[in-house]
Amino acid sequence: MSDGRRDASELALPARLVDAEAGAARRFDVLSPYDGTVVGRAPDIDFRTLAARFDEGVRAAGILQSTRFVQERLRNWAGKIEVQCEKLARIISLETGKPIRFARVEVDTALAVLDSYCSFPSIPLDRDWTSAQTVFSILNWCDPVLSTVKEAATVLSSGRALVIKPSSRAPLASLALVAFWNEGDDLDALLCVAPSADAIGMLRATLMSSRVTEVRFQGSRDVGTFISSACQEAVVPVTVIPNERLPLVLYDRADVDAQCDAVLNLVFLQPLLSCTERVSCLYVHDSLADSLIPILLDKVSRLCVGDPLNDETEIGPIIDDVAAALISEQVEDALFNGAMLSRGPVVRDGRQIQPMVLDHVKPFMRVCVEDSEGPLLPVIRFRDPSELPDTTCLTIDSLISAGTSERGDGSRPHRQSAH
């Protein structure tokens, strides 16, 4: 799954005109992808009030004379996050649909990130040469705790302030984190989370502010392209890290079962979506396909789909109805053009979608070239290496060591890793 079309269309909407005082009190519902219930409410920051947040951030950054105070604050923050790790994991699962077992991995990884930044030696900040600055970061819904922590550690450790606009689909985890950050002093303003349902208004306000010296985004290509274009027109530096999707190639007939386990882990059981290379499609050599694909299908069919708060769940719900509709469109397009869905048609119960393996897919099909929005693996059969794409490809050799095989007691393997 990745930040998808809904975010791109949200950015294309005109800015809302809302009274500033009324806007400060506005809130919007955050809905569970699993059952559609309201899991929380977030403040809907009016874009015209955003300038004050930038000013406060610049003043807070101007106080810093070295990174020592930032590192101490990050260390205190890590301590609070560790105490509240289960609460944060639950928030992640409720608002994104990520299985709780993977949400816990996300929180642990975020703590490891903070630990690495806090271990660096502090450095002086010469404000005679470097002015205090504010960075505006737009987060997608994937890995909200890890993304927030990584942005905070990266930006604050450079002596700048950070204002985060979280995805309107998953703002609750970022809001919880900034509450842990606040200690009631001037440095609180170094980190601000400003949720809004008006993404384009927030971006426009940012690009008009002289306080903002960088815009950052990691997520889907559509949104990244829009943000890059807007920043270039406004002559504002922008850092866009698109989600990487690479083809995976299998052609070795040795240890087919281990290869299937490695594919399963990489494609369907990745606990972190925003900082790993994800598979766009699977290239399988013809000599291997007929023996490998049935084993892979059997393993996929045994994955547990359901309530993300259940410890046994391995596949949670799709983030929203737009993403679910996109999967259906991609599958229909592939089937129309000759692909095969060995386990029958798409099984969908609301946003609960069974993980699928599409066989006999062609590289030009939508399912291969568009952003992935759910548990769907396209398989392309090839006979000669000349049929492989010219781009960088993942190979199974580096994945076998991370794959799992059946334990001696015959029980199902524990597929997730800590980091």
C-alpha cells in the first residue's frame, strides 16, 4: 500500500475560504479503515493561521546555539514514546489498518532512529552565518509514527524547526507524538503538527511564507510530482522522496519453498511501508513458474485477514474506498488483457481484501505501472533475460536469509522481524 490517488486529488482541489477564528476551532473525523467508525477527531487548521506556527518555530530555533538541547529533548521524547509504545501502536492500527503486530515494529524502529540521533556528538550552530529556519513536511498515511520521528530527528538536529502536515487519513499518531514532545517551554515550538483537510491551502500558505526554507515529502509519485512543481514555481527548495517500487526477479530452481517465504515477507508482510523497497511485480522464469506459483498461492491463501487489532492478523484493511476501487480496476484491467487470477475473482468485504496473485501479467498493465494500494502481486513469466526490464531489479538472493521456513515443531513461522 502507498499514499495514493485520494491525496493527489485532495491537493488539486481549490483552497477553502474559512474564517480564521472559526477555522481554529474546526475539527474533522478520522475513520477506521476496518469498520468505518470514528476513531478520533483532529483539529482542522485553517491555512491562514499557519503563518503563526512558522513564526513560532523560527523563534524557537533561534534560541538554539548547539544541537545539545535538541538531542536532550529527543532523548526525553524517546523515553515518553517507550512508555506509551502500546498506545501508539494501537493508534497506528486504528487509523491506518496496519496489523498491531506490525505497528509495534514501527514504534520500535522509531525508537531506534531516535537512539541513533541522540548518540551523535553535539555540534555548535553559528547563528551569525546560519539563520533560524522552519521546514514544512507533508506526511502520507504510511508509518505515521516512524515518519514523524524521522522527520523530527532529521530537521531538528540541523537546528531548524519543523511543522508537519499529516495525512488527513492518519493524523492521530502524529498528534499524540507532538503531545509527548511538549514540555511547556520555548522549545515546544520546534515541533508542530498541523492537521488539515485543506492540503492545497496549506501548501499555498507555506509557499507564500518567508519563514519556510524547505518543503519535504515522502510518498506517492502523483503527490510528489504536484508538490515539486508547486515548489519550483515558488522558488522554494523541495525534497521529495518517492516510494520506491522495483521488480523482483526469480530464476533459480533451488529451494522453491524458501523463495516463496521470502516473497511472502517482502510483498505481503512488510511492517514498514515508507522506508523499504517494495515490489512492483514478480518476474518468474518459465522453468520455475509452474512449480513455484502453486506453492506461493497456497502460502498466500493461509494469510490471516481481519481486524488489525487482533494479534493474529497479517493483512489489515485497505486504507479507504478509493484504494479498494483502484485495486478492483487494476485487476479487471489485467484480466481483460489476458492475466489469470488463480483463486477466482476479487474477494471483498468492505475494505477487507484477500491477498491476490495475478499470473500471466504483462509489463504494460496498470497493475504493474501504477502505485500499489493493497495486497496484490502481479506475476510476469519470462523465458530470456532480455525480457527483463532495464531498470534496477531486486533478486531473491538477498532475501532468502530474511525469509522464514517452517520450524521444527511444525508450527507456523513468526514472519515479522524487529527492524
